[in-house]
Amino acid sequence: MSELMLKDKLALVTGASRGIGRAIAKALAAEGAHVIATARTQGGLEALDDEIKAAGGQCTLVPLDQMDPEGIEKLAEIVGERWGKLDILVAAAGQLGELTPASQVSARTWNEVMGVNVIAPARLIRAFEPLLLKSDAGRAVFLTSGAAKSCRAFWAPYAASKAALDALVKSWADEHGKDALRINLINPGPMRTAMRKKAFPSEDQDTLPPPDALVPLILSLVGPDVTRHGEWIDFPSEG
């Protein structure tokens, strides 16, 4: 029996209670990683934990609202004290916001969308970079969106937040071109998720790929032999 590719690795996955984050968390655990799964939904996390452990994997659940002003930083402190490093960070949590004319978007929506899609990833970078650098093969993957480039009508908050995320992550990656840390962005494209259903309620979701379809691409970016760095990667063209 071949050794699991992520045996003894520690992975943090945000937005892990459903959709793409859930699929990623299960896949990392199946490859031997101990997964720290975070999300706001306690019930969804518990169901994920049951599935991972039933398959023989390891998981630590952390109910976390990324808008909490101290939650991310406290989590980093706990991870540092318990494990002393972090091998893999996958930022899958996202906030769609309202699909409405830019002039009608409320301040609350702007704060929520930018908070989850930009500020939270920035805080993850600040809090977990030291732990990622303590790994012999630190890996970070952020989920972006084609909305950052298409800039469609009524999508201003989401498009602006993902464009800002792209700039943030690419700048961070450029700071680490000479060490072992590898940082990349993935655009999943249309996928069978609750967020997609909210954005396109009349769309036939059976025509879209399930979140599990993204797993091979994710795994190709978190293993110890990854060379890709600072890239914006489309799925399914490279899936």
C-alpha cells in the first residue's frame, strides 16, 4: 500500500462546513493530513467530522466567524502552541453579498463582503505566515472568481472583493519567491454550490461539476513537490 501524500501534514481549511471547502477538507484528510476545519455552521462541521473520522481521517473542528475581530489570531496562537507549524492553508470561505446596482449596495453588505473575502484572508496571512514558514513545505491556496475579471453588472461587491483578493495574494506570493512557501489562487468557475444557486436560482445545477471535481487540482497544489507559485489557475481548463 502506497504512503498517503499528506501523511503527518497539518492543514487549515476555512469555509469547511459545505460546498468546495467541505470537499477539500475531506480530500486532505483522506490523503493523511490532520485537518483543522473552520466555518460558522456548527452542525455542518460536526457532519464533516463524522465523515472524516468514519473514513479513518483526523479532524479538529473550530467554529469560527471570520468577522470576529480576534478569532483568526486566537486560532493561530492555538495552532502554534499545539503543533508549532502549519503545512497547508486553504481559504475557501466566501461571501456573495447582494446582486444589485452598485449605487444601491448597503454599507453593511460592503463591510460583510470585503470583510470575509479580503480582510479575513489578509488576517490569515498575517496570523499564519510564521507557522507556514516553519513547515518544510508550506502551501497556501485561495479561492478566487472569474467575477474579478468579468466585472458584470450588479456584481460590484463580490467582483471588487475578489479583485482585491487577487492583488493581495499575488503580492504576498511575490514576497516569497526565494523560500519554500508556495502560494496560488484557484478560480473554480461555475460549480454546484449553494452560493452559485443563490446567484443563479433558475440554473440547472445538475449541469455543473460538483465540488469534488476540484479536488485533483487542489491536491496538485498542496503536496511537497509543488513548484507552481503566484499563479491564478482556472478550473476546469487545468483540472
